[in-house]
Amino acid sequence: MNKAKLLGVKPMVNPPPQITTVPTDTWIAADWEDFLTFANDPTLVNGRFYYNQGYMGIEMS
């Protein structure tokens, strides 16, 4: 059984956007599934991800 199905996570309809620059000190409206997509993206391994009441924040180091 695949991990997403096991966790009850629905697959995204659209692939995640390619990020060339990440805004800092900005909260972006996102649902939990989209947040997990970014938080689990191996190209963003140096990021810290936060989620609060329908918004996500990303810090890059």
C-alpha cells in the first residue's frame, strides 16, 4: 500500500509548482495536503516549514 493512501492523504490534482525563489516572512494560504507536498519535497531539504490555521510559512537556510 502506498504511503499517501496509508496516511489518508489525497493526491494533488496538479503537480507542485517549481520554485525558483521562495518568499520569506510571508504566510501563504494552503491546505494541509499542499503543505505536506512542499515539506516532503527533497529539493527543499534545507527549508523549515510551518503550518497554522490554513497558512504555511517556509524559511530557507
